[in-house]
Amino acid sequence: MHIKNLFSHADTSFDFTKGECFVLTGQNLDDPSQASNGSGKSAFIEGIFLALTGDLLRSNILTIDAIRDGQEEMTLELCLVHSTGEVLTIQRDFFANSKSSKVRVFVNENLQSDLISVPNSNKYILEKLGITKQDICNYFIISTDSYQPFLSSSDTVKKTTIARFSNANSIDGIDKLIKAACVTMKTEISTFEREVSLNTGRIEVLKEQITNANRVVDFSSIDRSIERFVDNISVAEESIKQAKLIEEALIADGIATKAKSDLVAIPDPNAKDDFLARSLELNKLLGITRDDKNKFLSYISRQEAIVKGGINCPECDHEFTLGAKITPKAAAANIATSKVEIEAIDKDATKIKAELADITKELASIDQKNQALTREKSNYTSQLNAIKYKIQNARRDVAEGKNSIESYLSQIKSLEQSKTKVTSTVIDVDAINGQIEVAQETIRATKRSIRTIESKHEQHFMWLTHFKSFVTHLANQSIKSIEGFTNSFLSKLNTNLEIEMSGYSKTGQGKIRDKMSISVRRDGGTATKLGRFSSGEKTRIEIANILALQRLINLNSDAGGLDLLILDEIVSSSDGEGLQSILKMLSMINKTIAVVSHVGTDRTFDNLVTVTKQNQVSTIKKSEIC
């Protein structure tokens, strides 16, 4: 990395050593009261980020304002070497009198001349690395100004990250296409059913024509038929009206039932945590009291042996004890004192057992409440499903009624047309029978089409069900990958901690539950919320998670990603010894890591790099290993 005229860096060069972990600290000799603040550490990190992306990490600073005071131009050069030996060199120029900038990209010293604009060059660099600008902010160059921790981020952010590693985004939107196809098929079925109804009405009219063939048309009979169809239309319209009223009532009932269902509290999965923790604590206390009592009982046995082994002098009545350091009287006193202690221990044990019994009752009560809530929720779900089914039936009744009306109107039209015919007209019965056969065949073909579409619709519906399960499986695989890599790095960081992640699961009603949950275990014990751990432990967990996500990003990159991790003040909560421990573990994982810290240079670290600011100019220097 070569920086010229960026903030206080007049002319700074630095070579990273692959797989090396070092501390980047600072000295501000221009203002010793600031210690390492203002020395130029963050400016050095800004230079790397600016070279990679063309932007500053701190979005509230304009690039033109980053040019060193009194200088006309700022230049950056970053050289990256691929494991294959390929060299990617990025050169950027920024100007004090212009908002524009220049960028040149070389691959193995060959200028990529087809990159004619800065945006094209920026895109090419990120595609060459196989990572995004947001990846760099969150998993490679991590500053408190822009870093968003994955473990404490929102469920939406977590789901987006998980979907990226599960490759579920490559099939995103397919379910919408299938749902749209299902809607289209429903429309096609309705059209075919209307066609069946029309042809059925046509057959009835044709059959009536055959009945009246070669006879004078009986207009009164036709009028009665028309009146009958008109009555049928009135009945159908009333049925439609009633079906719509039923639908409206069912919708209102469904809204009310849904509101009641929403009021039912969701069982708290953590409701028993405090009681279980207290139960564990009381059992430990009970064990301690049991051990204390056994110690006193053993002591009493030894004292009783002393009492039994005493001999009195027949002359002076003095008491002698063979092989004992105290007299039987003193031993008897000790026995009495010990029995008093045992009584106190028994009282404590009785209190503990009573509290344990109360906790057991409380846990059973919580289980009963949770079961009752689950049953109540399930009952409302069943009611809603029944209402939905009835609404579908009501809507089907409306559609059937409209089809019937359309058929009746068609038949009325045919009858009215027949009245205009000459009464002595002779009808070709064979021709009419032929028309009937055509209509009947049309009905059969249409019904076959309906069955085919209904079968296809059912297949699509089943596909959607399996698709949801498949996407859930992919997401859970991604969650386990993040969990596994994080725990692997926690192990390498020499901790006794491991995280446990859960995300997607099926409810009792077959729906997908996508509530993200993250907890931490110590030595494989009870899972505990992350917030209950010390700042030093949370720092190690956070670093392990960053390394895990960076590893997954690099594995998913065709180019292999970027072997660089810069932690700018992320470990600020650790003291000197804590930082030394973290550095020692990080140095053993064979990754190129820079840890920026305010810890003073008076502390001795292996691989210490110091940025010193003097006379308004920052310089960088690797210290000798002590």
C-alpha cells in the first residue's frame, strides 16, 4: 500500500505479510495528551478502503476534504497478489480543485484500457475480488463508524445474509410465478365451466326443437317456458344475493376470529429460564449442605471414638486418652457443637427443598399455561380455516348462479327466436341430432380439459408446499454453516464458548416459523443469551463470527475473495492482557489481520506497527520483535 497526501500521510508505504497478525497503534507527538488519537491510524485504514472502493469509510467526509492541507493532488496505489501469482494493481488520483478522480487498473502490469470510467473500474475491481462494497465494510475492513454486527443485527439483515450463503436467492421469485400460474388455471377452469353450461343449454333447446318438429309451434308453451326461465333467473339472483350476504358475514366473522386469535399470547420460550437457573443453583446448594453434614457426621464418629477410648486414674480421677491429642470431655463438647451445626444444616436443607418444590410447581404451572395458549391458538386457527372454506363455497355458489342466469338468458333468447318461425316449418331432425352430438362432444372435451387443469393445479399447489420446505432446508443449512465456522474459530481462539443458532422451523399448523435465535454455551452447558457474557467474551465471539462470515464469502467467491481483516477499535473493550491473548490466538489462524488499538506503545507486542505523527506528518513503522 502506498499513500501520498491523504490526511496527515505525506508519503506512506507499507507491505503486508501474508498470514501475519499485527497490532496497529499510534503516537501523536504533536499533541501527547491525545496519546494515539489523531496519529493517522484511521487515515491509513481509510486509504486501503478508498483504494478498493473509491469511497471513504466515513461517509460524512468528502473525498476532496481528505487531501492533505496545502496539496493539489492525492494518490493511492494498492497491490494485491492472488494465490495463482496474478497481480492486481489499483492506482487512484484525487484532485483538490475538482470533484472528479482518475483510476487505473493493472493485471500483471497490463493496463485494463477498456475500463473507460471510474464506476466501471470500481465495479471491475469488486467483481475481480468476488465481494461487494458492503462485504468490505462488514467483514474485511471493520470500523466502528460503519460496522453492523451480524449477531446483533435485525432478523431482516440476518435472513438476507443467510439467503446469500444458501443460494436461495438464485431461485427467488419462482414461487410467485407458480402462484400466478395457479390463478391463471383457476380462470381457465371458470371459462371452461361456463362453456359447459352454455352447451348444456344449447342441447336442451335443440331437443325441444326436435320435440316440436313438423308441428305447429305452440306459442303458449314457449311463453310458459320463457316464464319458467324468468322465474329460474329470479331464484338464481336471490341465491346469489343470499350467497353474497353469507360471504360478507363470514368475512366479518373471520376478521373477528382473527382479532381474537391475535390477542392470544404467544408462549414465552424463556419463561422458565430464571426458574431453571434457580433450580440448578438450589440443587448445588443442597449438594453442599449434604457434603457439610457428612463432614460433621464423620467428625462426630471420630470424636465418639475418643470418648469411648478414655481411661480415668483410680487415684486422682485424671482422664487419659490413648493415641489422642484431646480428652474425651473435649471430644464430647465437640460432638455437641457438631450436632448443633448439623441441626442448622438440616434446617437449611429443608428450606432449600421447600423452595425447590415451589419451583417445580411454578414450572408445571408455566407448562400448563403454555399448553393452554397453544390449544387456544390452534382452536382459532381451525375456526379460521373453516370460515375460509365456507367463504370459498359461498363464492362458488355466486359463480354457479351467474352461470345459470347466463344459460337461462340464452335459452330465453332461443325460444323467442323460435316464435318468429313459420308454424308449418319442417325441421331437419337429423341435422339437429348432429348439432346435439357436436355439443355433447364439446362438453366431454371441455370436462376433460377441466380435469387436466385441476390435476395440474393440484400439482402446482403441492410443488409450492415442497418449495417452502426446500427453501427452509437451504436456509437452515446456511445457518449451520455460519454456526459451524463461528464455533471453529472460537475453538481456534482458545475459548470454551460456542454459539447456537436456530432459524426456520415448521409450526404445528404446517406454517414456516422464521424467528432467528442466537444463544451461547460455555463448556457445552445451558444455552444463554449473548448479552449476559462479559465484553471480552463478546469481543471474541464477534471476531469469530466475522472470520466465519468472511470465510463463507471467500468460499462463495469465484476469485477466492480477499485475505485481509482489519479490526479498527473493535477490540477496544479489551485491556492490554486481553488484547495480547486475542492477538496470540489470531496469529495462529494464518490470516492477514491488522488489529487497531489505543493500547500505548509502551506495551510490548510481537508484530507491533506504529503510526507516528510529528510536525503534522504521519509515518508508519514496524517495530522489532522483542
